[in-house]
Amino acid sequence: MNRRVLWVVAGLLLIAMATPMVAQTEVKEKSPIYIYVAEWNIPRAQWGEMEKSEADQSVPQAAMAAGTILAYGFDTAVVHQNDGPTHDNWWVANSMAGILNVLEQLSKSGSSTTAVLASATKHSDSIDQSRYYNWKPGTYKGAYTHGSHYKLKADAPNDAVDMVAKGFIVPLMEKMMAEGAIVEYDLDTPALHTEAPGTFDLYYTAPNAEGLDKMNQGLREMMKANPLDGPAFGSMVDSSAHRDSLSHTNATFK
């Protein structure tokens, strides 16, 4: 019974902290999008070849022109982790069929079996789903993408991700987009559980390094204006499992 009371309190805290911003920006779930990501650990000696390989975006370009996908791009790690991925490529569609059709086209074109990809010491794929996202159409080169990985506590409510998105994340991200600090964000959950359930990821892309500073300042200002944000978020998220990433990004959004 005490646990139930605690979650009621946590929910009320989230509602309370979100009310001033939701009054200006009503947060609703959007139609789902699917994000395919292929991560590669490429030996340093092959990074130049990987960059050349990524320059050929003919397959995703054609898929976007045909309306099969909504966005595509590739990332190069800025902050490297021991034995972690150094590069990734990704695309976004509004259906699983769109994701898999592009994957099939890349396989037939030979793009997925190049020598530089064969040199990878590790490789993994994932398909996520998002209902909380937005972007400014266009092509961005040399941008920065910040990623945050979170794991929910075992006793978090079933709608914890929705509560966090509507009460905190989306209002902040929309504000930062309006101010030009970022050009895209997406809050993702696994569409295929290749890892344990109960995780979610937040990504946002800044057009330049200054955008990252603006984003951090915006976060500090929101936390100061809404001091209940931190405790409410922390009541549902296992902080020991939190991890961040930072990458250089070249991307196109429709």
C-alpha cells in the first residue's frame, strides 16, 4: 500500500511540474516511427575508409524520395568507450516494412558487405520505436548527437515513459527546438527486445557545439524553475544504469 501511495505522489509531482509548460505546449503521443540502427566497431586504421563508404547514401536517398523512409544518417563517435562502437548508420520509417525494405535494398546493393564493414571487430543492430519526437526538415553535416540510455526501476509504473515524456522531456525539447539549440529529438523504446525490457533512450541533435551548451543551460534553467523534476524523474529511473554518448552526425530529415 505504501508503494502505491508513493507512485500516486510521484505522478502528482510530475503533473504539477508539467502544468506551466503543458499549458503552452500540449504534449500528445504521435503516430509511431521506427528507427533502425547498425553499430560498428571499426579499427582506427580503417576510419578513413569508413568515411568514404558513408559518403555513398544512394540507397537511403532513393528510399526517402520514394517516401519509404523519413530520415537517415550516420554517426561517428566523439567520446570513445573501450571496445565500444565507433560508427553507426540509421534510418527512420513510419512502418516496420519501410525499415526492412531499405535493409533489403542495402543487402542487394552490396553496401552491407564492403571490405571496411568486414573489418569491424564488433557489430550489432537494433530497431526502436518512438511516439515522442520532432525534427526540422533539412540536411545537417557536422552536427552533434547526444544520447542518453536509461533503465526504469523494477517497480516503476507501466506508463512511466509516457509520464516522463509528457511531464519533462518533450516540453524541454520543444523549447530547445524553438530556440534553435537542437534540430531533432526522439525518445525511444525497443521495438524488438534484444536486451532486457524496461529501458528507454533519449537522443537530440544540435547543429553545432554551441547548441549543446544551450541545451545544458536550458536543462539547468528548467530544473531550477521546477525543483520537483529531479526527484520525480529519479523516483522511476535506476541511475546506476544511466549511460551517455556523443557523436558527430550527418543526417537528412524529410
